[in-house]
Amino acid sequence: MRTRTTVLAALTVAAGLLTVNAFADKDKAGFVRIAPDEVKWMDRPGYDGVKFAVIQGDPSKPGLYVIRAKFSPGAMTRPHWHPEERYVTVLQGTWYAGEGDAFEPDKTAPIKAGTFVVHPAKAHHYDGAKDEEVIVQIVGIGPSATNLIDPKQGNTGRSKK
């Protein structure tokens, strides 16, 4: 429970800081345009090698949110789940995703840039990068949370290539 609270608190802080930046580019008609070089990436405690950016909304609150995750080569999350269904598009690189409670990076499926994935609510999974930087965009309906299967493992580490 303490790990979930820490992760949720870090997500809330990051969301609050980044949401302000995303809305700063709204034009007179209400359109928001955020170019790749304008994305404000932030570290989150417990996610070594992974940076996050809130593109729209606030994942910690009810409503639609859009976030991005950038995985450095070799960074993979440990098995976890989210309470809400999530819609993921791989924007850059090959993302590797696995299912279940055991962390088995060699059994992950390679998911190439341009691919769309649906992560069902409460589905146990882990994901990340192997040989290259990977960026994914995640859309969901909050509030969101990341719940580790085994909180003693932490949430990220380096996979064996």
C-alpha cells in the first residue's frame, strides 16, 4: 500500500507540473499543439531509466488523460497493473511487453512503432525497452495508479538483452 501511495503521489506531482506546460500552447480557438521538442519530460522516483510527460489532462483525477513514457535502452518496469483500461501507441522504437506476475524479459513480445495496444484494466504486465530508446503514448480515463505485484522489487531495472 505504501508503494502505491508513493507512486500515486509522484504521478500527481508530475501531472500537476506538466499539465500547466501543455495548456500554455492553447491557441485562440482552443487547439493545443505540442511538438516533440516541446514535451517536458520528468523523472519519477522508482522509475530509473524511464521519463514521463503529461500531454493532456491529469492522470490522478477523474477524466481523460494522455501521457508519454520514454524508456532508455534496457529499462523495463516490473510486473504491475493499473485500475483502468489503457490505450497505448508506440511512437518510437520497439517496445517490449510481457504479461503475468513473473518478470521474464526474454518472453516479452516486440511491438514496433506505429502499433496500437489495449491494456485491459487490472491486467498484470511489465514493459520497456531493450536495445534502443522507446517512446509510448498512453491514453486512459483517470484516476490512474500503478500497483506493483511485488513492491519489494521496485518498479524498474535493467533487462538482460
